[in-house]
Amino acid sequence: MSSRIPLVPENTVPLPSLKANNGLLSWVSSVDHKQIGIMYLIVTFIYFLLGGVEALLMRVQLAHPGNDFLTPELYNQLFTMHGTTMIFFVVMPFLIGVGVYLLPLMIGARDMAFPRLNALSFWLFFFGGILLYYSFFTQSGAPDVGWFAYAPLSEKPFSLNKGPTYWALGLLASGIGSVASGLNNVVTILTMRTPGMTMRRIPLFVWMMLVTSLLLVFVIPIITAAFAMMLLDSMLGATFFTPAHGGSAILWQHFFWGFGHPEVYILILPAFGIISEVIPVFSRKPIYGYEFVAASTVAIGLLSLGVWAHHMFAVGLGNVTNAFFSLASMLIAIPTGVKVLNWVATMWGGRINFATPMLFGTAFIIEFVVGGLTGVAIASVPIDWVVTDSYFIVAHFHYAIFGGSVFAIFAGVYYWFPKFTGRMLSETLGKWHFWLTVIGFNMTFFIQHFLGVMGMPRRTYTYYDMPYWGPMNLISTIGAMILGLSVLVFVWNILVSLRNGRPAGDNPWNAWTLEWATTSPPPVENFELVPPVRGRRPLWDLAHPDMPDEPGAKIV
Amino acid sequence: MENLGGLFNPSSPEMEAMADLTYYTIAISAVILGIIVIAVAYIIIRYRKKPDEDGEPYQDFGSIKIELVWTAIPIAIVAVLFLLTCSTMKAVDPPAGDREPDIVIIGHQWWWEIRYPASGVMTANEVHIPVGEKLLARLESIDVIHDFWVPELGRKIDLVPGHPNYMWLVAGEPGVYIGACAEFCGDQHANMRIRVVAEPEADFEKWTDEQLVVPSTPTAGIAGEGAKLFQTMACMNCHTIRGTAAAARVGPDLTHLADRATIGAGVLTNTPENLAKWLANPQRYKQGSLMPNMKLSDSEVKSIVAYLEALNEQ
Amino acid sequence: MANNKMLVGFFIASESIFFLMLILAYVNFHGSVTDGPTAVNSLNPVVTGIFSLFLFASSFTIWLAGKSLREKNHFMLKVWILATIILGAVFIFGQGLEWSGLIDKNITISRNVFGTTFFTLTGFHGFHVCVGLIMLSLLLALALAGDFKGPKSDAVECISLYWHFVDGVWVVVFSVIYLWAFL
């Protein structure tokens, strides 16, 4: 071909300054996985703040019964946007973004298999979110039918505004980006590992991202189809989900949860991956039972496809159906429990450094186990009949997603921030952040278990003055304020450390996976030289040639 | 200490069965959580890196035996939990077979239509039942999905348009049981309360008879004025009052409204003063409700309140 | 070297799930219409079957195109790609005829659940065929400009895979909508 004239100058520095010539353009047009990863992290953090403000507003409204701080219409928009934002525009893209940054490094590659597809995924996510949030500025406002948009409430004639349409379109765009990410990850992991890195030697974070990516590939199309049907209903008068015209409200639920349940595993598996990297490094031991952790991930991925109707135990599907999904949902607890035990066993006998990543990693175990155990409880149909659609469920999933995924995300940020930026985050501020988070989080959500069993339904803009409900809600609101404060501390830590953080060096934590075998931040080509891989911990093997992980491993 | 309600006050054999299962499961969960917490606490104390410690600890890669043991134990726990699940399900929700429902509950945005097929009683938001009897309810919806939930009495179940559901309803003790809609159904989902009044058989019969009385329309005084207004204003377009031409089902049947404990599915206690406030501007108390502000004058409100109260004095 | 074929393979798996959902919706509502248009009283499987043969034939011609590529027969590569496009276009033309016939009889996407599921399923399939036709046209244009001398080309092989997929989906859709109704 003739000589290339690039539209944008080739990038030569890891983190080009925005102030430099073409600085912004080099970021916006980047197809480098590290830059794209960082963009994901920054944008998801902004959505985290937005979703958090939505939550705080709701908690203020619920601080005492009969409050009129928010109108019912606005409250319903807020809880819809809070759920949609946190799931689709915070946790999921954060984990995808951190994966996009780390995957090539962890497998010793130069970039993802399809760098331009990678960029497309990011921009679809970016504009999908803007489309969704634009709805706040329209006359009819943001969607107000819940993040699950049950039919027929979400359709005409019960929803005459455009909110649900913005919701479906924004998520459709973003979802296509997620499928593309899933595809990119799968091909990258399967075909671009450095020689010597067999599938049995990839870091557990990579295992988790592989299963997560396969889930993305197979379940996002389910919700894409559901959105298409919903949009056809609302725009062309189709009758998929309108019972008045022969459609089926329950069909929507099957489609939504057919996607929605695997989605929550998409939210947690990469978090498990982060924990599986952090805990061994800070315990100074290899992960206990690598094969079992990897295999249990595959088991969870497969089982997650068969449990969706446990969200529908109160719909009236029949008790044979209920029993099947009940059993499947309980079974999924087993591989999950195996993982938890493996993490605890990794810590056992270690020499543990309780730096901030490990503080969050350890707290993750406790918080997630609470969420997991309440999950097993509600897998039991009669218990679900008591507590579904109550604050018990709100407590359950916040323990699993916040206490689980978000705590793991914090652990990951403190762990990998030095690698991404070349600077350490402040340990002092980190500890403040940690303790405020633990206190705020538990104060907000633990008491909600009790509110649920006492009879408080969810998705309600107000509640009746039943005995103790007011004070209990007030405690929850105060906890939420403390959580808000903790996020401010976190932001402060990041800003201060970007400017003045201690220089990190290549491997500040003395970790063992390949991303630590290069500079912080890595050069544009990732590695000057990829170390030889003869085991699961290449840098351990290099540092301990007398005690390699796999004695007798052949040199490739 | 006031009654905590819900799970802590089960008032039917079904609810007790579910509460028992919940407590067993919470107990098992607490033990498991306790083990993890104690293990982690021990680890934090014992395996924290001490300042004088150097080098790396023993690199333990795992043990297949231990993995098998701690996979087998959860399998056993799950098996027990599943068996308890199935037996409780059967006890709480036995099949209805061909039995005709005793109560039909129809969900509306944002009120409950209650019918008794056998006696012909039609009312709203309040369900009266005889204590101790196991009744079969059929639940339907005229618009969106709702959910019938009375926490002290039993399970909850969705009211799905196009898909009628069945549920057993029984109260072990006399009393008033408060419930709520438990499936987000729009703006006023939060104000769609349920009252179940469980009373001795004799009282229930008496209530049924009272509900079946078709009151004669008052003609004199402000109650008579109210009766006329009711027919001429748009009230008839949405409400039923038996014994008159008003027979619409968009809104609740008002024939024996004065007998009910609340207005607007729980939004206001039912007193003449509150009824006047509601009529003056229902949107103030239940914003988004399908009852528009009819912009009635004070005297119009007084008359209609008098009419509705008069209906019940017969 | 990025594995383009693996990407397209997984992409096809993903799209298969998408179509599966549309098919499940169709199957769910099949038989629920008691009066009004249904598959049995509205569709003509013979005519649609004939147009389907054109689509199936196009799978054969794209396979022949691949064979020509491997044999470095540049001329026949262009011929077979063109043939594939023509055959695919005839199929779309047939779909268009069928759709306009139904709409003339007031059988539309909003008429009832049959109309809804029928038009959605055949519509998304037709859309995928059209996207395929666009990609094949791009291939043809590049081939005419001298590209794809062979024996290998990821672009030709990947787009062929996609085309076979679109064909395979039609086998299922035709069976579910036309054969199932009439058997």
C-alpha cells in the first residue's frame, strides 16, 4: 500500500497530557488498550458519583415516613436511574475497563486482539450513557419504571412518556459495546498469550474475565432482543408485552431475567478475579486451589444461565417450575462457597500486609458472604415469598454488589493505581476511606434486612408510620451520608496522589503476574521484554529460581 | 416493645411454616457466617506480618482432599435446605384443584377491588374474612402487575394482567392485618395499602349482610343535594353506588365507603373531615391518582360527603 | 495475528442467541390467536419456499467463491460473489413482495401477536441479509479493484461464514413459521 498519513500522530508516551499538542485528540482517537481502559475508569467514576447522588436523594426522602422532599414522580425516576446507572454504567464498565487495561499485560501481549473494536466498545458505552442521561433534560423526564421496566407498566398506555424509550435505546447502544468487549476479550485470551502461558497458567483474573466475556457474548443478545421487542411495541404498536392485545407481561420478565441474572454474575466474577489477585499477593502465598477456583468459575458461569426464574417466584409460574429454579439457585452457592474458602485458606498461614487493597479484600469476604447467604435463603421459594420485593432484597443485593463488587473494585483501584499512574495512593487516606466505607455501608444496609421482614416493600417513595420503621430508615439514611463522605475521601485521595503520590516503581507490592514486569505506567508497547513464563507466577519464578512453582516445567 | 409485625408476628399456620423455615435458614447462615468471621479474625491476629518477620511463608498450593470435603458439606446443606423448601411449599401452597374462589381480588392502579362470588359482596381495599377458615383467592389485574402482600398472614403473589393467580388466605387470630402492594405499579405504588379484617364467623356474616344492603337514595337536606350532585357531576363515570344508575368500575365501589377504615387505599383515615379534604383535592393526598381534582366548591364537597355518609346509616 | 475467524465465529454464536429469543417469542404466541390472521390462514409457504431456494443457492455460490479464492481463480471469485449478491437480492425481493401482500390485507406488526412476531422475526432476518449484501458488495468492489488474489483472505472467509449463518437462520425460521404451521 502507499505511505500512510496518520490522522493522529502515533502515541509515544504512556499517558499523554491533555495540555500537549493534540493531547485531547490523542485520547479520543486512541485505540491503545491502556488509554481506553483509563477512559473507562474515569467515565464510570463520574457515573458512580451521579448514581450516588441519586441514592442519597432517595435516602433523604425516606429518612422519615410521609416525607415530601421528593415527589413520587421524581423518586421513581431516581430509583430507576440509580439502578440502571450503577449496574450498566458503573460496575459493569469499570470491570470491563480494568480488564481492557490489564488483560493484554497479564498475558504478555502488546494490545487486545482488536484494538479498534475496543475503542468502539468504549464509545458505545460513553454515548449510550449520555443518551440515557439526556432523558433528565426532556419534558417527560428520565425513565421511571424501574431498572427492570416490567411490562405492561413500561409500555403504552401506562407509560406515555419517552423515558423508557431513552432507557432502552441507551442500554441497547451500550449493550452492543459490551458484546463487542466480550468478543474481543475471548479472542484475546484464547489467541494472544505469550509462549509458555498455557490456559492452566493464566492469572485467575484472566480466567474470570474469560468466563465473564463468554457470558456477555451469550446473554446480552437476550436483552437486545427484549429491547427490540419493547421498542417495537412502543414505536410500531407491536403487541409482544401488552396483555390487552394478546401479548404477555410474563414473557418480558423471562427475557429480562434470562439476561438479568447472568448479568449479576458478570458483575461479580471479575470482582472475584480482582480478589484472587490481591489476596495472594498481600498474604505472600499462592492462591489456594487454583484449579478449583478456575473450575468453580466455569461452573458458576454455566449454572447462572439456568436460575433466572428465581426472580419470578411470586409471579405464579407453578410450584414445579419454582422448585426447579430453587434447586438450581441453591446449587450455585456451592462453587461460590468453594471460592470463599479458597481465599480464606490462601490467607491462612500467610504473612499478611494489611495495606488498603488488602483491607478491602478482607472486608470483601465478610460482606460478600453476608450477601451470598441471604441469597441462598431467598433461593428457597417460601422464604422468597415472604421477602421478595421488600427491603430484604435491597439489602441482599447491595451486600452482594456493593459489599462484593464495589469493595473488590476499591481493592483493585488501590492495587493497580500505582501501575496505571506510576504513583502510590495515600495509605492514610486509604484507611480513612476504608473505615468510613465499612461503617457507612453496613449502617445503611444491614438494618434493611429487618425492615424487609417486618413488611416494608421496596420501590416506594414513602412508607407508613409502622412501629420502628421511621427510626430504622433514619439510621439507614445516616449510614448513606457516611458512605457519601467516604466517597469524597476517595476522590480526595486520588486527586492528591495523582499530584504528590510516592513514585511507585515497577512492582511496589512485590507481586508476581506479568503486569508488574514492566514500568509504571507501562510503555506504549507494554513490555520491553516479556519475562519467560514457566508457571502461574512468572515473577516469583524469576525471584526464586530454586523454588519455582512448577519444578520441571519445560522451557518454551 | 411494640409489635414488630411481619415475620415476627405470623398469624396463620402458613405464615408460621414460612417463618420457621426462615429462622432455620438464618440460623444455618449465621453459623456459616460465624465460622468465616472467626476464621478471618483469627487470620488477622495470627497471620498479620510481624515487623521482625522476613522472607516468604510456606507456599501452600492446595489440597484436593480438603477441596472435596468443603464441596461436599455445602452440597449436604443445600440438599437439606431444598427438601425443607419443597415440604414448606407444599404445606403453604397446596393446589386449588377445581375449587371455586371465595374471594376475587382485582388490582387497579392504585386500589384493590374485592369481590365475593358466593355472596355477591363488592367492596374496595378492605378484605373481611372469617377467622380460621382457609379461603381461596383468585387474583387478577385490570392494568399493570401488582402484588398482594399481607406480611403477617402469608406469602405474596403477583396480580398479572392476562394471567390469573390463586392463593390461600387464612388468619389464625382475629385482628386487622395491614399489607401493601409489592410490585412496582406506577406513581402511587407506595399508597396501595391492604387491610385484612379477620373476625369471628358471626361478625363476618353480619358484615356481609350489611355490605349487601342496597341503600335508598336520600332526597332531603344536603345529603339529597349530594345525591343529585353525584349523578350530575362526573362521579358516575368512574364509581358504582348500588341502587343508583352509577355502575362504573374505574374507581372503587362507594356504596358502603363510609364503613371502611381508610380512604384512597390507606392514604387517609376515613372520617368525614378527611373525606371532605380528599374530595376537595385528591391529587394533594395521592398525586398521580386517576381521580382528578374535580374542582368542587366547599358546599358541593359538604353535600357529597353528607350523601356518602348517609348511605351507610341505613 | 488477530484471529478474525474466531471473532466472527463467536459473533455468530451471539447473534444466534438473539434470533433464538425472537423465535422463542414466536413459538410462545403460536396458536394463541383464535380469530384473526395466523400463519395458517395468511402465509404461502410454496411461494416463500421458492424464494428461499434462491437464498440457499447463494450459500452454494459463496462456497464456490471461497473455492475460487483458494485456487487463485480471481475471475471466478468475482463471478461467484456477484452471483451470491444477485441470489440474495432476489430473496429480499421475495420477502418484500410477501410483506407488501400481507400489509395490503391489513396484516401488520400491530394487528395481533401473529403479525407482531412474524414481522419481527422475518424483519430482523431480512435486515441481517441486507447487511450481508452490503458486505458482499464491498467485497465485490474490492475484488474488482484487484484485491483478494488468494489463496487466503480473512475478509472473504469471514463474510462467507456470516452469509452461511444468515442462511442457516433462515432454515430455522422457515421451518418454525411456515413448515410448523402447515404440518
